[in-house]
Amino acid sequence: MKKLAYACTSDYERHREGLLDLHRRGYGSVPAELYDSLYPGNPYGPPLLALCFDGDKIVGQENYIRQDIAQAGRIWKGALGINTLVDPEYRLFHGVFGKLCRLSMENLEPEVDVLCAFANEDSKAYYMKYFGWEIACKVGVYKKAIRFTGLNAESGLSLLRRGKGSGDVRLRETSEFEPEALAPVVEEYARHSEDLYFYKTPAYLNWRYLRNQRYETIGYYILRNHRVCGYCVTCDEGIESKIVDILVLGNDTGVFESVIGRLAVLGRRRGMRRLVMYATPGCWYEATIRRLLFIRRWDFDYIIRAFNEEAGKGGWLIQIGDFDVF
């Protein structure tokens, strides 16, 4: 059996080419711009890269980026697992994945309250069986037809509840969220939200979404009577416009419904056929999107490992942009 070495580091630039090469060996191609968007510049802190080496070659990685969690005025330190991968030639007999999991958790436990991940079925079972992770919630993937494209059932639904929004709610597109305009709204929402959710400051939103090198996102201020009361980020991919992230002050379903109506109109103008968003069971807008003819297509598990027993308890609110790829 080969003698492998393991190490934790935050030096993305030093290991960038090795990480990209590992991804290329695993998947045949590599989205370099995705890696470059996820690792450098996070305002919450540097990444943690748990790496396995065969000589100078990286043959395994289990990486995390910093991602804080908020609930009822409290901010928890968190980290989100991303880009976990083992070279196909090293997946059997070496125990690389398990050793990387143990290494990353040992290094992160003194620094964070909770770890988060969207793992595939095999990884999820392994995390839960050997490392104490648990399913925090189911995340539903909902889609709404917004453009008529022919005589079929889905296209026909686009003619119903087409959306237009109310006169006192509008969207203002922006290429950068300004702290002066948005920070008070983000902070007020965090003080009063009963849900657990990924806390995002304007600086984080700009880094994660609006400056993302892989995805072309559109940022909007949500205004009611000319005052900012939230934000929204969307991303067009193929025939779908994805609601990457949304926050509405006070969880106001009237404002939310108007925003969805306006996004439907804007999506149709850009030639999109569907709006897509996530919803967790019982979240504040789930009943509204069902009424607006969003159809749940499938769901998946969101898992956590809480080091602080108070963190991660309660109902979660998950958005598309909380995943490492949109």
C-alpha cells in the first residue's frame, strides 16, 4: 500500500494547480473559475483545505469555506463543506476519505460552532455513521413555469398566475450591494428571524455572488415605498432563472409575492421558461410559492455537525446559493 501524507492548510494559491488537477482527474474537466470564486477573498475568513498527498500530487481533498449562521440575534461561526473529492485510483483500500474527514473536523472544531454540507447519498451515510453528522432538514427544489412554449402541461401553467407585482414594491438592479443601504436591513432581519439561516453581510453577498467568476448573477435591492426592505440575487442557466438568494424584512409574504411576480416578468423578457427556488418544510414562504404554482420536483438532505450543542437547533431556511454550486 502506498504511503500517503495528510495536511491542513489555508493556502489556496499554493495548492491551486494541484486542486485543479485532482478535479480534472476526477471529472475529466475542471471549472477553474469556480475554484477561484470559492476560496480566495471570503470576508468571513480563509478556507480550510484538508489534503492527501502521494508525493507532490494531491490525491484527495475535503475543503471548507467559512459561512456564519444566524438565528434570533445570535451569530454562530460555521463552515460549509465543498469540493470533496478523492482521486479515482485511491478510493479503495487507502481510507483517504475517512482520514480527511477526521483531519478537517479536528482542525475546525476549535474554531467553529457548526459544520454544514450538502453531501451525496454515499458521503452522507458515511458522515452520519462515523462522524456524528445529522440531517438538519429536507430541502425542496421548486420550479414554476413562466413562459408559454407550446401545448404541454407545464407550458400551460405559465398562463396562470403570470405575475406582475404591486405598485409599491419594486426591484432595483445593482452590480454591488452597498453596506450603507443594505447592512441595516440584514442586521435587523438577523435580530428577529426565528429560522436558522446562512448569515450574509453585503460584503459576503458581493464576494459570493455578484463577483462570482463562474456564474452570471443579477443582484436586486427590494424596495417598498422607495425604502430598501430586502435583497434578491438571481442566476440564469439554460432555460431556468434561479432565485439564488432572497431576504425580505419581516418575512412579509405580500412583498415576497410581488417580488416573485416581477422576477417572472423579467425572466420571460430574457427568454427563461422557469423560475427555480428552494424551500424547507414549513418555511415562511413555502405556502406562498405553492399557491403561486411552484411545483416541487425533488428534495435532498442538508446535514450538519454541531460542535456547540446550542448551534444548529431549530428550523432551517436554505437558499440555492447556499450550495457550493448554483
